[in-house]
Amino acid sequence: MIVSTVAATRADWVPGADTAIIATRAHDVLTSHPPLVGQYSLAGKVTGHVTHSLGPMLFWLLALPASYGSTASLIWTMGAVNTLAIVGAVALARRRGGLVLMFAAALAIALMCRSLAAETFHDVWNPSAGLFPFTLLIFLCWSLACGEYRLLPLTALVASFVVQAHLMYLPPTLGLLAVGLGGLALSRIELARERRRRAPARDGGDPARARSPLPRSPLPASGFDHARDAPATHPRPVLRSPAPGERPVLHWGLAALAVGAICWSAPVVDELSEPHGNLTLVAETATARQRTVGASAGWHAVVHAVGIEPWWLYVPHTRWERKYDVRSTPGTHSIVSCLALLGALGLTMVVAFRRRRRDVAAGALIGLVLCAALAAIAASTPTPRVLSATLGYTMWWGSQLGMWVYLILAWSLWLVLARAAHALGPAMRRRLGRLGGHRHRPRSPRTPSDRAGSHGGAATAATAVSTLAPALARVLALGAVLAVGGAVASTERPDEHRSTYRPTAALAARLNRVIPAGSTVELQGRLDVATLPLKPSLRYFLVRHHVRVLGRGSYLRLGTWYELYDRPFDHIVWVDDGTRSPARNARLVARVHFRDGFGAQVVSLWVLAVHGHGRSTVARPAASRRPRAARAPATRSAGRS
């Protein structure tokens, strides 16, 4: 995270394309026209209605850095959020399974980062922004299923952010919450039964036992036996009574409801203030009959996420490669290994549940639920090219899924081996003693000084080994985590649009000197696929400069505040490819040359001052003339942000 963010900062990162639109809407949070919904979604093409992500929490997060400071504050905000999400996941892993699971989770997350583009670690684009908070959500819901009710408010916050970031996180988040809340309810039911069992019996009960309090346990709040430096050795959960002054579950549940109410206040206001709110449009899109890529794509996604070689353990050639993976048939070894791992996951869940290891059972169940969610998302993707191409990023969280499945299975195997070693330890020592002939060695009486002299050195050596071995193991594990993290950071590739950062910043600086603050401009652009990201970026810089930027079709992604309609403006700004003037009397204010993956590029910036505040005074090029009837009406969909 840190290396990626520093590299982007040194490259003079600026938002472009969709990230510039997100930055613009984040800037609007602190204005008189704040967004009530999230980023524009291609899912609306299914029904023909303008649809957005469920909420504006991503805009809320970026509101301050989008309005103040340098543009790099945006990526530093996302880098900090992603880093905190990883730290939280590793801390929860330690709480669930001690240092063993903590270091295993840290190594797994570091390895998983190899499968994602380095740009993802600091990107403000909404599919990327939800990836690592989603990783934290997996560990949060697992802890909830183990009885950690104090995590309810944090879970509500993280789940709301992830779901509002992008619609692709909705199915897995609902599945995670179902497992977490279901496990929490089960733990409370078991605790209530234990209390009733220990209550005073009505007919012939043991009064002394009835009056005895529930056993207090020094274990974590989950109530399970998890040592700090070694895996659990007791197969049954140990229930505990609440500590004095501990808030009951109801209070934490109410706090979670309050957090959820705040997080979803803007979407609810939008739903109540419009005839067809965004939540209604999303529901209509999800239930619309459409031709999809089919169940085969869903199965292929699960095989690539879990089967050998899984998505999370190899580096793709491009960050969009997975849209091709789900369309191709996996190899036989991948299918067989996927079936074996899913079978092991199901067996682990059943055995753990029978042995009352609810933590292991919940972890395995989460893996199965996430597999079903990934398959559902891939299978339900519509077939039109512009929509099926979204598989290139909606499958990104398949890396988190694969990492979780392997982590849970590895930890379950560790618990089994540790328990077997603990059980076989005394028997093995006795057997070795018999092989050494200790049973037939005659015993002679020894004085205390003899015993001290013969065993003092051995006892000291054993104590030293028992003290140094755990510390050495921790140092080695920490070194392995640092080595893997450093290796992953050393292989990171530059951002995809790095070649446009400095040219865009140069154009924006010149434009802000030409256009005075408080003005209203119409922004036009004739750009190809290589230079298209520059136009939204220039709009964002103008908005930061307190300039109102109007344009035809802006209502789709930015809302009616930026739609042209019949509103007056002071200047027309053109950002065009090449060197040709877009209109008579237009003034060239800046021109940049750069080279990207498509070749050499030339982008020119033209400005024309309009006297009289009207389009009738401007001789516009034929390419920009459109009949008024083609202009988008001021409907409810035009008001989406």
C-alpha cells in the first residue's frame, strides 16, 4: 500500500475518467447540492433507466481531500483506509487463532496482493475502493459469528461502505451478514440455555450448584479457547458470564442500528423524495428478465478462484484479464482441485459443527457462501458487450475469496495436527523412555544435592529453550511477512494512466489562470479513447477552482447541476485532440504532447469568451450542434448524481 501510494504521488497523480467524476461528486458533498446516491452504474442499461450505486459513502470519505489540499490527498486517503483494513483483518485473525493465524493471515494477504494491480491499492475508483474494506468485512462477520457482539457497529459501518461502493459487493455482503448475525444469535441462545440450566431447580435441584455463578473465563469475548501463541487445544467452547459493567448485546445492537441509519440516510432521502428512487431502480434492474452469460461462467469463476492455480496466487497480464477467464473452460486439474477443496471445506464445516467448534464451522461456511455469491454475480452478468466487460473488475474480489478458503483450510489442518501432537506427546515420551531402557535401570537413593546437580543443567537448558523458541518463531514469522511484502512491492507496475498525469496537470493549471473563479463555462471535448480521461479531469479542476461547469449529457453521471439545458455561461472551453481550432475566434491557451500505450498524443485547450450569456452569439462547429429535442429532459433520472 505504502509503496504504491508513494509511487503514484511521485508520478504527480491526478484523477481522470471515472476517478475524476468521483472526485467531483466528493467535492459536491460540502456544497449546496450534495449527492444522495453513488457512482453511475452500467447496470441501468438493462432497463434503460439511469442507475447508480446504492449510496454516497465513498463521496463522504473523499469530501475533505477532494476540496482541500493537493490531489494526492485523495490517494493517500484511500491508501490509509486500505492499510487500516488490512491491519484490522490481521488483528481479528490474532483474536480468533492467536499468533499462528495472525501471521498466516498476514502472509496470505501479502501474497494475495500480487494478483491485483498496484493501482488498486490507492485507487479511488469505486470497484477498487471496496476491495480491502471487503477483506476486513470477512473477518468482522467471522468474529460476529463467534459471538463478538461489540463489533456490531463497526460491521454496520464497513458493510454499508462496501455495499454503497459498488453493486458487485451486495451479494457477498448479504451472505456474510447472514452468517455473522446467525452465528451471533446462536451464541446468545446457547448462553441463555446455559444460564437456565444453572438457574435454581424447581424440583430437587442442587441449591449449591444453582447458586454458583457461571464460570469466568480469561478468553477473548468470543468465548472460545484461543491461545495467543498456539492453536486451541480444547474442542468445546467455554461460555462466560458478562463482566461487571459490560454493556449488553442490546446496547451494541442499537448502536449498530444508529450507525446504519446514518450511513443510509442519503439513499433513503432520495427514495422518499423521488417518484422512482435509486433503490427502486436497482431492484427493477436486478429483477429484470435478461439474457446472461449463464451458469457456466459462474462455475468457471469459482474454479479459477479456488482451484489450482487460483486467482489469488498468480499475477495476471492485465487487471482486466478475468473477463476472459470466466468465458474459457478451466483445465481438468483446476476442476478436480476445486471440487476437492470445496469438499474439504464442507467436511470441515460439518465436523467442526459436530465438535462444537463454531469458529471453524463459521469460517468454512463463509467460504462456501462467498463461492455461491461469486458464481451468482458471474452467471447473472448480461451478455451485451459493454455489460459483460464488467466481469473484468467484478471478479476482482475472487482473490479475497480464494485467499479465505485456503486460509481456513490451512488453519483447520493446523488445529488437527496440533491436537494430535498434544495427544501423542505423553505417549511418545513414555515409548522413548522404554526404548532407552529406563524401566530396567535400578533406582538408588539420591540426596537433594545430587538431584540438583544432575538435573539443574538440564532444567536450565529446557527453560532457556522454552523461552527462546517462541520468540525466535515470532521473529522468523515477522521476517517472512516483511520479505513477502517487500517482494510484492518490488514487482508493482506503474499506474495505467500515468502518462496523462503531468499533461493533465499542466492543462488544468493554465485553465485555472484563464478562467476566473465564480464563472460559468460550457465544457466540450472531442477526444479518442486514449485522451478521453482528460475531460473529466479538467472539469474537476475547474470545480475546485469554484467554476460551474456545464455540458450536454452531464446529468447521467454528475446530476442536473452540471447539465447545460438553457443556462447561461461566460466561456466555452474545448479540449480536443490535434491542433485544429474548434471555432472562429477561439483562443489557444495550452497544448501538451505526450506518449502512451496508443502512441503519440496531442491535446489542445481552447477558450472563447461569450458576450451576452447565450449560445445564439456563438458560432459552434457542426460536430457540436444538436437539436434541442435531443437534449435530455429534466426528469427524475436527470437528477441522479
